Amino acid sequence: MKMKEEKIINFMINDMPVKAKEGTSVLRAALDNGIYIPHFCYDKRLEVYGGCRLCLVDIKGGRKLVTSCTTAVQEGMEVYTETPKVISARKTVLELLLVHHPLDCPVCDKAGECQLQDLAFKYGASEGRFSAQRKKDPERLDAPVVQRNTNRCILCGKCVKVCYEHQGVGAIELIGRGFKTKVSPAFEETLNCEFCGQCIDACPVGALNSSYYRHVSRAWYLKDHDMPCPYCGCGCITTLSMRDGKIVRAKGVEGKGQNDGNLCSRGRYGFDFISSPQRLTKPLMRKDSLYSNNIVSSEGSTCNDNPFIETSWDEALDFIAKKMSQIASEHGHEKIGAIGSQRCTTEDNFMLQKFIKESIGSSNVDSAALFGYEKASRSFESVFGQRLRHISWDAPLSADFMLVVESDITSLLPVWGLKFLESKRKGSRLVVADAKKTKLSRHSSSWLRITPGSGTALINGMINVLIREELYNKSAAEDVAGFIELRSSLKEFTPDVAAKASGVTADEIVNLAREYASAKERIIAITACASENTKSSSLFVAAANMAMLMGDGPESLQVPAEHSNTLSMIASGVQAGVNGKNAYEMLYQSNTLRALYIVGEDPLVMMPDTTAVENNLKSLDFLVVQDIFMTDTAKMADVVLPAAAWAEKEGHFISATGNVQKLEKICSSPGEAKPDWEVFSMLIKKMDSRAGLMSFSDVSMEAQLKASSFMARLERSKGRPGFIPVELTIAEEPDSQYPFRLVTSTILQHSGSFSMLSKNLDAIASEPYIQINSADASRLSINPDAFIEISSRRGSAVAKAVVSDEVPEGTLFAPVHFSSARINALTYAAVDGRVPLAAVKITKI
Amino acid sequence: MESILKEVLLRYRSENGSVVSILQDTQSQLGYIPQEAITYFASELNIPESRFYGVATFYSQFCLKPRGKNIITACCGTACHVKGVDKVVNAVSRRLRLSDNDHTTSDGEFTLEKVACLGFCSIAPVVLINGEVFGKAAVEKVVKKIDSIARKDDER
């Protein structure tokens, strides 16, 4: 959408000339120009409320004081923020607030950074004229991570509005009236929400606090560091507060990073994974492999049933170098491979591929992104002739029509997901095609509940309508290669056929296509995550076909990179090249490899069809796993190396939006854990004594150069675009023996091994579960919370049943990352364009 | 109850922002607003439960607990207060054996409610019994009326 020219208004605040765009409030303009006007209820993310009456200002010529948050700037206006009249009014407001404030600052976590405290200090409202009447509500400490103390609440309502308006949840509300009003969930029940914690950052006083921070530190002893969050591709900046070398708190701060103060539950609460007692602290070697290599004699060590023994870095690396050289000379370099990590820094991944490519001489380096972002990127490239570019943070805001296909964006990239809600609030159309009820579907303009995995059929149906009704961009599309083929391949794929395949009505498809075509600025947003199994490469091809048919550029397809450093991992060279084997060949095809080096990835939990992976790992001669804790995969390794985690090492991340962000080392790593890049630097030297050890700055420079030249090539490279007709094929359709479809993904609080180590996130969601529709549950007489076993042709898992109509009949949903119920034992690994949905059955226990 | 709630929902489904109307309608049908009703409307309309609960607790017209068959409304506005409505309230409480905390008799026959002002200040103190106005309400008059309702109920 083209923004119309905005008029600039000139006016004065405290006799200082100030400029602001037309329509800006006096308060906003003042804050933007470094003039502080006290305020409690104002937040730039929210509709103005004007409830706290603290931002009163004097406007020359005005009869009375006005609230600056609700007053728009006007040409020539003269605003005064600290006149005796204003100060007196403000003092009265504060005096009234302090009538029932408990003044328990000595035990309040907020003391030292409390706006009420600061303002009472500033305006000296110490003695009130009113007799104090205190509230005596009990503190609510019953919910995970969020604590409420309603006695301290000044009823500014900001938390309520952030939760309802901005976050789209509405878990809390102002309950009651008058003196008794308090912020509470409905029926004063225990708070049960997303636990994003946005309300805590919004609270100007100490009424809402984080449980883990309760009585941990006085605010004035904290030292803050701004760091990119280690979780998803949003690349939010979290402000980490340190005390005695430990991170004690994370918060979002307005104006910092593109998240601009917003955080999700993973970003706000998940930082504590680094202090988990389960962290690896010493290099470990498997006893069996030591015996078989005659390094240690097996005598006298049978009393201990731990399969590993602790060792020194030197010994461990010598052993790895020796085994790698041996395997390379006996079986060939190409029998060695490596899996990189989307959570490790650019430097770490760069050094991994350097080690494999230069020291070992193999090109087999890839990652789990093959099942996620790489899948999308390559499909996209095949149509547009160029790889996927990074997403644009504000793309949802500039679009007037957003189509989200089978993507739970608010769970996978929660803060970017908020942009879709914001855009919808501002009047754009949001259409969600998803089998599962998600936050986006609840907030959508229209929700098409398609059959799981049938996104390709829906889009092909839309393309049929676009072509038949001549709604596409003829001049742009008809000259592109493959147009004739696309048209003829979808000629018979009428809305009726598409409706049958996707489970919605033909009319819905026709209307959607028309709406899509008539929009001025449209985007299609699809997530690409390795844990999701409803998407195949054909969906991305179909979406790219449709965008190109409309003459839209590549930016009209917004596909975010999944993890904190997915983009940069690929850019720094961890991706299967032309000669190299990809992750599928390495992990699923037998006899591809003899030795494998896995860094920061747990294929046995996070990748599909884990039985196949396990068999393949078992057949290896040598497996090295480098991680921050003993993952299921590490348990199979010959050598396990302890890695330093995020915040314990320097490095860089590239977010899904393409921002290069620096990581600082602010904590020491546990025991002898080392940064991954350093391990490879040592290994390279072990393999070739002539090589020197590299310093971090050398590594970083080389890695950055490689990553940035790759990113620059992405911008420039342009192959020949061409339509590619695709059709929907599903790997495994339900049948009489396996009658349910199993849909998998990660969830809001958990995205893999980091989140599983976090005590805070574990307090919110600690148990694996299987969602089942209420009709299915009652037909099979499955009670809520009963344990059920689900099994496919490949494996089975046991977890609690959650009866919920978020999933349609005939479909089960299960998060994959809980290693205690390995859902990926059931899933299907497909890289051939088939939707990797699995058919499963339920057995009651 | 489910069918009643469904009917209420049907009447307001098409309108936006009809939280108050839905609650009023529910209360007039059921006499109060049960928790299940709020849960039901919230999930059907995609409006958070907290919104309904917030509105229902803000307006004193809404009642979240079951009310008695007979409603006694005592006006506690300024004029009625000055004219000694307290005496009448105390007498009714004594007669119905209501404590400070409960407003409904244990047999579910009577509910005593206090409201701010009914607007009949000229005939203060005012008490309504099942909508019938008792102006210049004397203790005896009100208690007598309650007795007669109780007796009629017993006969039935």
C-alpha cells in the first residue's frame, strides 16, 4: 500500500521547537524528542486510553489541562509539561494512587525500576491528605511463571490491553468496579494463557512479576546486556539482566531490535536452559569404542555401567582425528559426513564445514533445514529462478490481503505473528487455510478448515479459477516458461475437484481466488519447519506458481527461516552441495557413511522416522556428537563433546529478516565446555599439524565474509523463472488399519532441546500430549488426560490425550520435541514432494 | 440450559460487541448468569471469557449466583439512607435469617439486594418486593408482605 504523504506539524514543547507527523499525540511527540512526560496507561502498541490522568499538560490558550496522550499535535501549539498547575495536578493523581498502594517497596521486585516509586520520589507526594485504605487480596502465586499481586495494582489497565488488543489473547480483565476492581482472569481462576509475559513488561508497578525473578535481585545491582534471542528466526533482542555472572531475567525493551519490546514465552522465559544441571561439562568417550581401538584395556572397569568415561579434550580430539583419518584412508573421504546446527553461530557452522571440507576432504555437510527451510528455498528457486530471500518484518503491515497456508506462525515465530494480528486490526484481510484451529485462525477474517496437508490442492484450485476467470496478470505471466503446461495441467482441476481434495467448498475456493486477485498488496505466508509434516515442496512450488501468475515478485511469498541462525548456517556453507550428500541421504539411506559428526542437533528426536535414523546411526563405524547436553543422539555416540551455549560464546546470528546480529559472551560455560568453532579449530590442527590455531577474530572474519557473500549472491542471482505444475500427493493416507492422520509440529513454548532444558518453560508445558477431537474421543471412549498409545507402520508413542476441537475429526496433533514420547518414531520422512503425513491408529491403555 | 443458551446466541450472533445484551438476555431467561454460560458464549463467539466476566462484575444488575424466587430490592441511595432504610434491611435480614455475606435464603425462596438509587426519593425509604413498590417503607409493612409470600408458597 502506498502511504499518503504525511504532513509535518511544527509546534513547541517547553519553548523548544518540535516537529511531528500529523496525527501524532503530544505525548508520543514529546517522548520521541527526549522529553519525558510521566504516564502509566500509554503504550504505543495500544489504542489510547487516557485513563491514568498522569500525562496532563498545559497548552497555552487552553482552558484546562489536557491529557497529552489523547491530544493530537497542532500547528503552532505551545505545550508546557512542568508548570506549577501541571505539577499540582500530577501530585494529586499520585496522592490518590498512593491512598491504597501498599508501599511494600522493601519486598517488591519492582523497586528501583518502578514508575510509581520514581514519580512519587520526583513529585515528593509523601504525605497524603486522605486516610489510607489498603487492599488485602492474597498474592496469586498459583500460575506458572507469572505472579500477580493485585494490591500493588494502580489499575492503569495496560496489562489487560496488551493481552487482549495486542497479543490477541484476553486472559485477564479488570474485574469488578470501584475500589474492589482488580486485574484477574475470568472467575478469578488460576491464570492459564500463552505465558508470553508481555503483561509483566507492561506493568508500571510491581503488580505482575516473573516467578523465577521473585526476590532474586534488587534492580540496582543488575547489569543489562542486549542479545539476540537463541530461539526462533524472529531474532528478537532480549535485554538480559545479569547478577553475579548469571542471567537472572530477560525482558523486552521498547525501541530495541525489530521486536521493539515484544517477546514471546520462549524469549522471555527460555534463557535459563544454559544453567540446566544437565549440561555437559567434560568430553566423553564410549568405553566400547576405546576397548575395540585398544586405547584402554577393558579390565577392571566393568563395575560401572555408565557407557562413557570422562576424558580430556586432548585425548578426545586425538581419538577423533585418528578415527577420521583411518576411515578416510580405508573407505574414502566421501564416507564421512556432518550435520550442522541452525542454533549455532555463523562461526561455529563455518568452522564445521571448513573442517569437513578442507581437513577431511568430504562435501557431505547438511542440516535438518533440508526438511524445512531448504525444502522451501529450493522449491521456490525452481519456480522464481532465485532462492528464497529473507522475510520482511513489516510485510504483513504493508499487505491488504494475507493468505496463511497451514502455518501456525504465532507459535513458530510468535513475535512476527503479532504483525499479522496488527495488520488485521488495521483493516487488512487475513485468510487462514489450516486444519488446526490456531491463534491466527481465531483472529482471521475467514478460516478455511482444509484437510491436513491439502494446501497444494487449495492453491491449485485457486490457480484454476484465476486462469479460467482471467484474473491473472496476463502480460507478466504468459511469457514465462511453463505457462501453457501449468494451464493445461490444471484445466481439469476445477474448484469442485479442488474442493474434494481440500475438504472445503468449491464456492470458498472461488471466492478466495477472486479476493486474492483483487487485492492490491497480497502476501502468502508459509512457515517451513522440520517438525511440521503437513507441507511438501509441492506446496511451496504451487504458492510460487500462483504468485508469479499474478505478476507478484518473490517478496509476495513470505517464508521465514525457522531457527535463530538457519539463514546464516546455510550461508556459511552448511548445506549439501552438488557433490555432497544431503541430510536425507546421510541419515536415512544405508551405507552412505561410515562416520558422522553431528553438531547441535538431535535427529533421534527432532527428525522424522527416528527408527530409520537410529538404524543408520547404529551402522556407523564412528559417531561424534557435539552438543550442550546428553541428547538421545549423543547417547549413541562414540565421542561426546561439551559445547558452550548461546551467551557463553561470541559469534553472530542472521535472523529470518536477514539482520546480522552480534552475540556477546556474558556467562562462563560450565566445566570444560568449549565454543564449537574452537573445537573445530583444534581439530583442524590435530588433522594437520602445519595448520595454526585460529583466533576468534580470524574465524569470525572469514565466516562473515563467506556468509555475507552468500547473502549478496542471493540478492543478485537470477535464474530463468518458469512455472512448474505440481499436484498433491500424500505419503500415507489413512486406511482401515491406521484410520487417523497425525499432524506434528513444535508448540509455542517448546521448539527443541533448548526449550526442553528450560525450567521456566517446563513449568508451563512439561508433558507430551496428543490432541484428539471430542467426537473421536467420545466414539473411542477416551477420557481427557487418559494415556493413549498411537502407532504407525514405523513406530509408536505413548502420551496423554488432550480432547480438543482445535483438531478436526480424524486428525491427531502431537508436538514432536518431547523425548519422553518420541512422536517422530511414527512420522514419515519424505523429500520427494509428497506430503509426509503419517497414518496412525490409537490403542487405549 | 443448553438450548436456552443456544437461543440467546442465535439472537446476537450476527451483531458485534453484544456482550451486555447477551448477558442481560441470559439473566432474564435463567435468573442469573451461570459460569457455563460465559464459557459457552466465549468459545462460540471467540470473545475471551474474561471480557464477559469483567462486564458481568462491573454492572450490579448482573448476578453470577442463582437468585431466589422472590427478589427484595432495598434502595440504599442518599435519601433512603437518611430516612433509615438500614432499619428495614436489618429487619428483612433478621426475618429471612441472612448473614452479611449471603443474599439468598438457604431454601432459595428470597434474595435481598441493595441498590444505589431507584429514583423514588420523594417516598424514601423505598423497598421493591418482586417489582412492587413499597414507599415510606415501614418495617412492619415489609415484613408482613414477606410473611404473606412465604405463606402462599407453603400452601402451594
